[in-house]
Amino acid sequence: MATRTENVVKMLKDLQASTPDVEASAVVSLDGLIIASALPADVEEDRMAAMSAAMLSLGERTSEELQKGKLNQVFIKGDDGYVVLMSAGDEAVLSVMARKDAKLGLLFLDMRRTAETIGTLF
Amino acid sequence: MSTELETYKNTLASMTKIMSILAHGHSQEGLFGRAVNRMMYLTGEKIGKVEGEKIDRTSDLQKALGMLMEQEKGVWVAELWKNEEDGDYIYEEDGTRKVRMVFKDCPVRQVCLAHGTEMNGVFCQIAHGLFGGLLESIMDQKVALTAEHTGPNACKKILEFK
């Protein structure tokens, strides 16, 4: 029987397979620790996990402070692509790196579905 | 006391007060959530790894600890610890090798005790990362340091070999 981590890794691989714009993805705990990942070798997993969890929390506080309601996602656009963070249940964060020409509507939709499924596991 | 010495004393006292505020960590946790501890740990670890490059290498934990404390000259007072019934310092839990350590002194303990600040806040996480990073460099082995117990006389920590 597959472990929860194996199940999450499979979900991340499915997300990357169904959305070609996704370059890499990870699920991290709110404590900033990695739960599962499909990241390139040159990405420092530990640092990425801590930054993702902290960034999501900062986004939640900002949205709350500026009275913009419950946070849906944190969206970072760089010259070479995107990083999108979404909460996956109460205890995890889904972090996705996407190409600069990514179709964002499709990306957000697939991420939301994946985040909801992951959220049921934690 | 000379004016210059008085100024140094006051500056040091103010500095430890600022550090005690940082050690408290409530404001950081309010913004960055629970991940602030991990972020602080990784920050300390990075510096520890760089600092550890100045120290010789050994895979022996006892020797590594001795070398680290010698290099840092009285800043850390730490030793390995085991229960009376345990044969060895190193034990295995959940498939991971671990060792308990007692810290009788460290820079954060001094600050927390001087200002009555609760221990095991974010500043402790920087110190854990720093100490872990130093050991990692000396032993060429990935480790993680966490607090099992903090107290006025000493702190008990767990060093995990990754």
C-alpha cells in the first residue's frame, strides 16, 4: 500500500504530466519542511520549503490586513517564469514553478484541483 | 571606569536587549507563520557551514564537538548525554541515528536568562542552525539540531544524523 508521501509524489507527477507549463512542484508543511517534491536537482529543497511556507503565511497576513478576504494564492512573476503558492488543506502548501509563457488559467485550475486532493490527506 | 569602557558596556547591554526581542519571535511568527523557525534555522546553518570551513575535519562526534568548542572558546558549553541504562550515546529512532546533548551554556541562553525571555524562540533556531552547520562542516555529515527541553540550568537537545 502506497504511503501518503508516495501518493502526493504521484499527484505532483500527474500535475506536471497534465500541465506541460509546470516545470517543478513541491508540497511543504506550514512548518517549512518538505513533504514531497518533484524539483530540479539545482533547487535547494530545504530553503525552497521554508520560503514557500513563509511566503504563503505572509500573503495570508497581507490579504487579511488589507481586508482582501481569504487568500487564494500567492503569485510571483519573474523574468523567466512564475512561482505560484496555494494552501493545500490546513497544514500544507502546494508550490509550483511554471514557464514564462504558461497558460495561467489552466495552471490555476489544475493547481486548485491538486491542492484540494492533497488537502484531504493532511 | 573609563567613559569608553562604560560606552562599550552600555552598547553590549542594549545589544542583548535587542537580541532578547528577536529571541521572543512573536512578531516574526505573526508575519511568516510557523515556517519562521525553519527559516531562522537555515540562516544559522548557512553561516555555521562557512565558519566550520576554518576547522579541521573528523567523523568522530566527540572529537568534532571538542574541536568546535575549542574554536569558539567558551561560547558553547555542550556535551553528549545518555540515559544511565543506554549503552551508547548514539541511538536509533524511526530509522534515524540520533544523539542527546546537554548545553550548559550558549550565547542565546545568556541573553534569555539576562532578560527573562522564553527559550526555544527564533533566536534559538538560529543558534541551532549555527551549531548544526558547524558540526556539519567538521563531520562532513548532514545533521539537524532541535531542542527537547529548555531550562534555567541547561538545555537538552537532540542531534539527528540525516
